[in-house]
Amino acid sequence: MAYLASPRRDRDENSLSPSRLRLGNTAYKYERISFKQNEIRLLRVLPGRPGDRVECELFIESLDRPRAYSALSYTWGIKEDTALIYVHGHSFPVTRNCKLALERLRLPDRTVILWIDLLCIDQKNIKERNHQVQKMMLVYQRARRINMWLGPENDDSIIAFDLIWDLYNDPDSLVPLARDPRNKNAFKSLVNLFEREYWKRIWVVQEVLNARKIAVYCGADAISWSKMTYVSELFGENRPLIIQCFNKFVRKDNGWDDILISSGPHYLDRVRGRGNQSDLLETLSFHRRKLCQDPKDKVYGILGILSERERGEFEVDYDLSTRQVYINVAIYILHVTRCLDVLGHSIPREPNANQLPSWVPDWEQRSLTRPMSTVAGKMQHIFSAGGDTLADFRILDNGDALELDGVILGRVAEMGSPLSELTAVDTMVITFHHWRSILSHSKSGLVTPDDDAAFARTITCGIHDGETTPSQLVTTVFEAFASLTRETSQKYILDAQMELYADSWDPSREAARTTLLEHTLSAIQGRRFFVTEDGEMGMGPWGCDEGDLVVVPLGCSTPVVLREEGGGRGRDVAFVGDAYVNGFMFGKAIRQLDEGRRREEGFVIR
């Protein structure tokens, strides 16, 4: 079966006001709600037909015993792109996407009761926003249904929904449909649907997680969440087929295969499977690349995903600056965990828009660089560079500085070029050879088999420890990069050793090579290879430089890179990033400290 593109339906311009008033510019006055009585507002959408103006009424209800209502899950869209609705007869600007959702959900013959954040919370009243955001988990839990609005019909979304229905009704049809080149545009429409802005929004996560039942709307199309996720899981279950058919197609640096398998509904379904058991740091990291209008919502927007204990520790306060919210979060994590792993989530970059100390993670950054402590999640053993020590830290200057103790491993002496967060395979291959040349130079050209094994372990960040012998790891890694060099960078001249590895490459191991490269890239993107003055090899942050200190802080899973400030006088330092250091990921520095072979020093990170 082939899917043919259909003409786009005409937009009914009469249903959209040309007025572009600012949000909140209305004569309507909100009636005050009682925080003590657990009150919220609900929106009554009055009956109407296409072309009629949208008429609504707001009323107050207790969350303890609310009437039946549905909650809207959507993305605001561009705040300046507004359209008019009417609340109690007063013109009321909302974002255009919000109005389109109201028009879609409105019924011709009876009222509809909804909760919508933009209307049901007085956005000008900071005290009320603080209170209501704290209640949002309950709002979505007690809603009869969540209406998920993906937006208006666009990018052949009609065809995308036709494909979803066909695959749901006949799962076995996926194989012939995917292999038929005539259906490329149908799958492209589904890729576009799974890449809509809705899926990238931070608030969506807790809304979906806390929902009893979900109905999905897109333009005139509708489907249940269970049916949509069934089809999404179908792509994951047929991963080899999806990769084979669609990995050659790319949308904004992402392959169609990745989008179909991992994006859109699949991501949110994974969140529902995780439940409310994740701790704060894990949750912040997992959802780091999500979007929000206010950067403080990178924290407030996930409260509904946390355990009841952690939710109780955080009070929503939009009067605080983003800087203060992020500092408060970092301090809280330090005190609760007695561990310094939160440092690894800080990726200092310029410009420092929120003026944060270098040790505090900027959650507004949508970085692809993984904290080294999370790379260990693929391994049999979790990194424990600090052994069983607990963090002994002091917060100075109201959070502007963090004082801690650590063991110095050495200084960065040589380093390779950084591998960008978004990199092509050929760039990764050339970077591998440059890093290998840095190793050779640091050894004055006398590279031993043990050096090769340490290098292979370092550039893969130890993710294969326990799975293979050192010599097998060298063969696996060097064969992979040597063979890829011939395939992607034919002008590059391999040395004699790499020529032998390229000659021994067996194409039947293609799947294993792909897996190796995927795991390696996820660990090292945004990083660079380095060698210390003592010859220790490491994988450091993008910004590390010659002379930087490599330190194992007490109570930290990984080493870190610090930069002395003030010309090297004293121990005032800036945090550069976390690191993998070969041989020092499982407590070796602490054992050497206990044996008197290294010493403990204090640092103040600003």
C-alpha cells in the first residue's frame, strides 16, 4: 500500500482574531482562590460551532472534591503570537495554539470543563503561581482525562495518523510498508509528528506521568494514548528493520530511525514506566534537554515526577532569580547525598547567562555531554573514584563558592582536539587518529601493548571493563576505527599497525561495530583525550587545557578537572568538568592516600 500526499485543509481565518494583544492584557479580574481550602480554578467552555468566537467562564473548585474535568497538556507556542477568546464577556488574549486547542475541544451542544494553566492560573499573581504550580501533580492526577494537544494539522499529519491507525490495526504490515519506497513520505510525516515542539516541553513530562487516561488530538485527528504508544513500541521491537530502512534519512541532525524508535511518545512512555521513584539529580539530568518558557521551570516543572519526600523539600518561588534557584538545588543535592557527583553535571560554557559559579549546573543548557558518573550506568560496576569516602564540603559566600578536599593526580600535559557534541562519523574517526598521535608523542614514539590497551580503555571510558581482555579490547576498538577510516576518510593514510587492523576487519561484525561506536560516542561527545605530566591517560571536558589540575575529590564518583585562578597562587579554582582517568575510577587515589603516597588538599571552587 502507498500513501499519497493530501492537500492541506484551508484554515478558517474567521475563527482567529487578527489582534496580537499581549498575554494578560484583559479587563477580566480574577476572583481570589483560597490556598488553605486547596482551591483551583476550572474553565467552562461554552458550546460553539466552527467560526463562532470562543466563550468561556472561570469558576473556583476544591481539589479535595472536584467535579469531573479534563486537563489540557499542550505547548504555549510563541508568547507574542496571540489570539482572542472571551472570558465572562471580556476579551482575553491567549497564545494562538491555546485557542486552537479550545476550538478543537469545544462541543456544539454542551459545555466542556477544562483545566488550562494559561487561563486557570492568574499568571500576573506570583504568589498564586507559586501555590498552583506546587499543586499541578494533583491537578493532573484528579483529572478525568488528559487532552494531549499536539497542535494543528501540519506537515501531512493526516497521513501520519492514517499510518498509525493502519499499523495499530495490522502490526504485521510494518515490514512491507517500511520496505516499500513509495511510503517514504508517509513515514516522513510520522517523523515530523514525533518531532513536534510538544514532545520537547518539560511540563509535558509530569502531565503524562500523572494522567489516568490520555486522549491525543492533532488538528481534526484523535487517537488514544495507548494506541499511539503501541505503534511507537512497534518501532522499537523492530529496531533492525527501522534502522535498515530509515537510517539514511536525516531531520535536523537526527536520523529518522532514532526519531521513530526513541522520540515522541516513546520518550514519555519510558517516563511513565519509571514512575515517581527517581531522585532529583537523576530526574534533572534525564530531562535536561526539555524546553520551557521560564528557565526556573527546569526545576519546578519536574516536581510532579519526584517522590513525595523530595517534593516537600522544594517550595516553588518565582520571585527568586534563576541563578538562586539553581544554586539552591545544587546545595540541596550536596546535603542530601553527601556526594559531589552533582559537579559532573556542570558544563561551564560561555556566555554564562545566569552568572552561576562554575560548580553549579546550569540546567538551562541543553548539553549532549553526559556526566561521567552516568556513563558507568552501562557497566557492571559503578565508578567510585573517591572510594567509600563521603563529601566533606563547605558552602561559602551564600553559594558563590564551594570548599572541598581532594587528591591531586597530576596536571594536564598534552591533549587532543575536542570532539563536538554533534559530530559525524568521519570527524570521530579523524579525532581518534589525532588522539592516538597525542599518545605516541607523550611516549616519545615508544607505545607498548599496555599503552594501547590503556588508550582503548580510556577512549571508551571503560564501558567494556569485565567484558573482554585488554588485547581483545584493543583489537575490537582499533579494527572498528581502522575499517571506518577506509570507508569514510579514504585520503587518510593509515600507519602500518592500523593497516593490519583494517585488513583483518570482518564485515560480518558490522552490528558489533555499530554498537561499540554508539556507546563510545555517547560517552565521549563534548570531551577530549589528555595525558598528564605523569603519563596517566584521561578523557576530560571540552574546555580542559594544559596545566589544569586533575583531582579526585573526596566523596565523588569521578575525577574532575580544576583550573587554578590568580596565577596559580593558593587553591582558588574554577571547575572545568569531570573526567575519566584510566586506572583511577575505582578508589586507587584513595588507597594511595591511605598508604601515604598521595596527599589530601583543599580547594575553593568559584
